[in-house]
Amino acid sequence: MILPNKDIFQKPIINHSRSEDRRVEFTFTIPVEQDLDKVVSVMKEALKALDFLTKNKPVQIFYTEMGDKVVKLVIWCWIPFHQKSSFMEGRHLALLDIINAYKQQGIMAAPQS
């Protein structure tokens, strides 16, 4: 594996195999017309229902940027690194849960990459 010197000195190096939990991050854009408190509440409830998330670390949700007509929202939750289900499977299930909860509540949200 080759790491550029710039990355070594300017970015943290995280050894995921030594950590008990792995953070999952989702980014959404939400239209400013939406009830932003409701958006957070729906998201927390949707993720609370997932039994594979780490229970000792709460879901964290941050509004990070504001555009002309949207607000950027970042969600952090944690998955135990050494459990049977894979990180990508857990991320997939959590994302589906969030999107379905938003649809049920009539909330407009667009996942970002």
C-alpha cells in the first residue's frame, strides 16, 4: 500500500481493525421549507429501531451547511466492527430505514455521496 506523504501528515490515520466500533456517516440535503426539528426526530427514531447499531454511542445529527434552498445534514451512528454482519450491510440497512421513515412522514430529503 502506498500513502502519499501529504495524507500521512495532514489527515488522521485510523486503523479500523483496532477499534471496537466503526462510524457510519450519511449526508442528506433537506429543503429549508421542511420542519428541521421533525427531520431530526424522524431520523433518530428510524435509527433507534436498528438493533445492530452500537448502543453506548448515541446517534449524532448535525446541520452543517446552508445553500440557497437546502440545508446539509450529517448523521453519525456506530456499528460494532467485529460483529457478523458487514459494515456495508449495516450501512445499507440504516440508509433504507432512514429513507423509508422520511417517505412515511412526507419529508423531502436527498442522500448525498
